[in-house]
Amino acid sequence: MERASDRYDAPDFRAGTPAPASGSYEQHNVFGRATGHLVTVAQGQPLPALPRGFAWRLLGPTRK
């Protein structure tokens, strides 16, 4: 199964940006590689702080 974060076209989200969807977000470094840090964020809540140049990518939506 392909994860959203494995696709090159998966959008990146910066720290403090409201989460566009509830789900698990994976931290990616300045090179676009996953760091292994995951967070679960509800839709509309701000994404956690990151080091400069890092970004969050949505792994998948929360199941209902």
C-alpha cells in the first residue's frame, strides 16, 4: 500500500499551519526524507513546531 508521504506530489505543511484534515502527520527534513517523528492532529488545529526547513506531510486521514 502506498502512503501519501511516499508520493513526490504530496503537499508539505509548515509548522503553525492549521491542519487541512484530521490524521497522522510525518516530519520531513530539508531533503524531503522522513525523520520518523509522527503526530496526530485534528482538523483546524495548528501543526507543531519544527526546525527550520522541515515540514509536515499527511500520512493518512483518521478513521471514523
